[in-house]
Amino acid sequence: MKHATHVEQVLITTIQALRRLRAEQAVPLHALIWGKWGVGKTVATQKISKLESDVFYVKFPDGELSKSQFYRLIGFAIGCGARRNYESTIDLLRHHVLFYNIKPILIIDEAQRIIKKQYILNELKDLAEDQDLLFSYIFLGDQSVPKLVASYDHSLFRRIVIRKELQPLEQSTIEFLAKEYQIQVDPVQVFRFAQQRAWTTLDVAICLQALKNQKVETSIEMLEKIAKALGR
């Protein structure tokens, strides 16, 4: 991806590494990525999953899930849909994966919701170990995720080979957003300004969009006024 936010870059390199490691070791392996709210995790993941044929996005809801509900979510995430019962949906998943000749990488957003739910982890483990499926996972969550994984012993987590923390913001993301919004800014100055306020990608995106909408000069002084007006 030629132009991307820093979060997209991390996700892309992680996906590439998982593919390579999985091919070398002939077993499904997993990754853990975390960062604070507003970094841009969900937007980046949904964008990448639309571009990569073997990458899929799912977000499990809070609360309990039945087995049928679990496999229904997985089926629609992969793109094959679901059948009346979970056994039939698993068969549908197998046919879908074999027909398209893919080795799915499933990005699980808000992973902190499921890390202590053993019954969900067990089903994910079964999908990873099924020789017709061999799912790999990227567990994507907030800053609580590393401690949760460390405190809860499950065999699925022993196959996590990549662990990365997302920075709240990087200069490359400001450069990307400026091109997206077609406005002229000094990325270095904006990055310093954003760092002083502990901004994330979301904060910068909102303020740069406001700059564009107001059709005013793109100076740090004007950015500061807009940030104040927006309560940021």
C-alpha cells in the first residue's frame, strides 16, 4: 500500500510476516496488536480486509454467544454466510476456503472482549487446528490486551509470534491525511503540535478536516484555534 497511515503499515507488515512464518513452519500462527482508542485500528483493519483476499474482519459483541451465533459471525466475516446449525456452517466454511484456495487471516477487533471467554477461544483454536481451515488470527485491542493475555493461560496464545503496540500518532499518518484531504500543511510542525496535546490519529483527522471545511490558511495558529473550538 503506497500511501497509508502508520496503523495500516503495521497491520500490513504483520499480515506479511504471518504469511511467511506460517509457510515456513507449516502451522497457523497468530499476532497481538494493541493501541489506545482513536489510533485508527478499526478503520485501518476494515480497509485492509477489503483489499486482501485472505484477510477478514470480525468484531464479537459483548455478552454471551451461542455456538451457532459464533459460527454465524465467522461465516459472514469470511464471506460464505451461514446455515441453519453450526455443524453445517463449519462444513460451509471448509468448502468456501477450499474452493477459493485461501488460508484465512482473521482480524479480531476489540479482542479484549473475548480473551477470558474460554468457550470462544476453544472454538477459535479448533478453527486454527482444522486441517481444511488453518485460521490465523490477529488479536486487535486496547491497551489492556497484553496484560489480559499474560494473565490468562490458553494454548491459542502460545502460538502468538508477533506482538506490537501501536503508537498514538506518527508523522507519516499526518502526511497521509494531508494528501487525503488535499490540504497543504507542514507535517513536522503538525506532528509536534499533536504530540504536545497527546493527540491520536482521530484528533488530527478531525482537525485537518475542519481546516479544509473552513477554507482558511493551514497554519499552526489556525490549527490551534480550531482545536480549541472543537475541545481538543
